[in-house]
Amino acid sequence: MVRWLEKIFKIPPKELKAWLNIYPQQNDSEIKQFWSELTGIPIEKFGKSFIKPLNKNYKKNNLYYGTISVRMPKGTDARYKIFGWIKAVMKNINSETEITQKKWEKLTEVSRAINV
């Protein structure tokens, strides 16, 4: 994703911001170092990590390096560009999507019981 943002939007990794989702038994600074080396985003650009609280359904096979969320400056402009690209692509496959949309519309027309 970082490389794509760099090539398409000309945003170098040093301008991006990142946040991590990790578990309490993981070392926050080591994981930030790992993601920083992998993405090129400086450690100073990492926000506070979200540490998932432990519960009785303790997950032992967690992701060793957690997950990362990357944000870019002026993200709203990029979002509209990306939506525009998607809309242009969708015009070419519109007939297939119309069939799918009709199937979904039928599902929304089903009456549902109301809990009182």
C-alpha cells in the first residue's frame, strides 16, 4: 500500500502516518521498528498503538507483528480520485453489477419481524 501511494499519489513514506493494533504480550517498540523498516515510515510518524485487552477467550495464535493502519495527508482528495477511478471501471462492467444489485434489492424487500 505504501509503495502504491508513493507511485500513484507521489507521497513519500516519510509523510505518511501509521498506527498499530497489537496484543499486550507484544513489544510495541520492536514491532514499530519492524513496520518502519518494512514501509519506510519513520518511527516518529507512528501514533499510539492500540493494545487489545486480554479476555477469557485469550487468542494464542495472534499475528506476530500485529496489524498496521496507514493514513496519508489530504486523504479526502485521494479518496475522491479513487472513487472516480472505481466509477470509471464500473461503467465497463455495469451489466454484471446490475444483475448483482437486483439480487440484493430483492433481499432488502423481505419483510422482517419487529422485536417489541
